[in-house]
Amino acid sequence: MTAAPQAARRERTGTPVQEAKPSPRRKRPFLSRLREDYPLLLMCAPVVILLAVFMYAPMLGNVIAWMDYSPYVGILGSDFVGWWNFQRVVADPRFWHAVSNTLIITGFQLLFFFPVPIAMAILLNSVLTRRVRTAIQSIVYLPHFFSWVIVVSIFQQILGGAGLVNQFLRSRGLEAVEVMTNPDTFLLLITSQQVWKDAGWGMIVFLAALSTVDRSQYEAAAVDGAGAWRRIWHVTLPALRPVIILLLILRLGDALTVGFEQLILQRDAVGAGAAEVLDTFVYYSGIVYGDWSYAAAAGLIKGTVSLILVLGANKIAHVFGEAGVYQR
């Protein structure tokens, strides 16, 4: 029934006419959906199998955190000790020292590393031509593909005791500067390494987000009298906000995991006091010293806290109207 006859009928009778409700959509049978979607399921099957075998199945081994585990007798032959290993972890000052170092490194890198890719993306997007932008992108994100062994070696060749910087200083009669072995400057060192290696890759992510912005918004803002900084504040940053929040949530969930390879390669040079984080603490406790159950308990505590941080940050993102990592 169209809108006009309905209105005429209401005028004649004086009673409202209820519109017909659409019939509820029937749920299709499982076999019907399976026949239609089986190509997609076959495409996803290899990835699901790999995740199940190499990610989820090994999680079952975390049961050793509640045992006095020995690899010589296996899980079935090890004694069940309950929460004793967790009590040892919580009472161990070395664990809390590793937690403190981890949070300090994460906070410092979040403050001085996270904004760098954003600033680079805004600069390239608003100032340089397309050809120059493409060339700079290729140069700055290349270090992302280097392993940490190569990155640390490059910094060693430049800033080490026999590196280029100290050779130059000695040739001018100046005192050499200890950078690679100085615990006091280790935080600055690993942050600069992180910036050099991964800032270009992070810039690509933000440039991809900026590529979806309609150029007419910049033109309209310029017509309204907005300068360069106003356009960045009112057009560029709002376009980047969902990506920034998403990466912040992922970074917060990764707060207790800072570069294991990067730190373990330099741990002996500066000492455990400056370079010991949760990942290296778990590695040395379990692999090096053979206390497998203790290391598993420490790793489970770290994983549980990281999961809570991700869920909490995602909930806060929903409160502020952002999508976050996932939506209900």
C-alpha cells in the first residue's frame, strides 16, 4: 500500500493504518551455506591449520607452569605443585626489575618513537611532490627489512669503541665516547635504533590512511582561510585518528613485549641492569638456567596482563566512538 492511499484512508476513518512489517529473514541451512562458501573455506584452511599447529597447540604446554617440570621425565612424569611457581615469580625482585625496565622502555619509545612516523607521513603528504615522496618512502622503509643483527652491527660500526665516530674524535685529539656499552645512554640507543629501523614502515601505514582523504577537503579549508597548520589540525589529524588509536591499542597490548632480539644482542654489553626485560628474563630463566616451570609462569603472567590491556584499551576506544581492534 502506497503512502497516498494510506493517508486518504486515515482521513476517512480517523484510525492509523499499521504498515506491514517485513517478514523475518530465514536462516539458511548450514549445508547450503557450506556449498556456497567452500572455496573461501579452502583458501583459509592452510592458515588455520598453521595457526592451530604452531600457535594454539603449543599453548597446551603452558600446563607446566603448575608443575615441577623436568624435560627428562616429561609432563606426565612431573609433579603437580599448584600455584607455587606463580608465588615464586611474584616474590622475585628480579621479575619486578624486569617489569620496571620493560615499562620504562615502552613508555620512552611510545613518547619519542610513536609520533615520528606520523610526523613523517604528514610532512611527505603535504610538502613534497609525488616523485620525491616515492623516492623517500623507498629509502626510509628499507631498514625495516634488515634483521636486528644487521642493525646492531651497523650501529656498532658507527658508534662503537672502534667505530667511525670515535675514530674521528681520536684523530682530532678528542676523547672517545662510549655509547654502545654505556648503561646510562642505553635507552636512547635502543630508541634511536627503533626509529631508524621501523619509522619508515610505520610512515607507510599512515600515508595509506591519508591517501583516502578527499583533496577537496584541503581545498575547502584553504578557501575558508585555513593555513597549513590549520589544515593539518582539522583535516589531516582527524583522518589519521582511527589508525592512531588502533596502533596505540596494539602498542599497549605489546607494552610488555619490547624487542627481544634487539635487547638480547646488547644485553651483555650494557649488563642485565639496563637491558633485562620480561622476554629476556623468561628466556634466561627457562632456556639458560633450566627453570622451565618458573619461566612458563612468568610468561603466563605477562600474556594475561597484555590481554587485559588490549581488551581495556579497545573498550576505551569504543567509549570514544572509535572502532578499535574489533567491534561487537
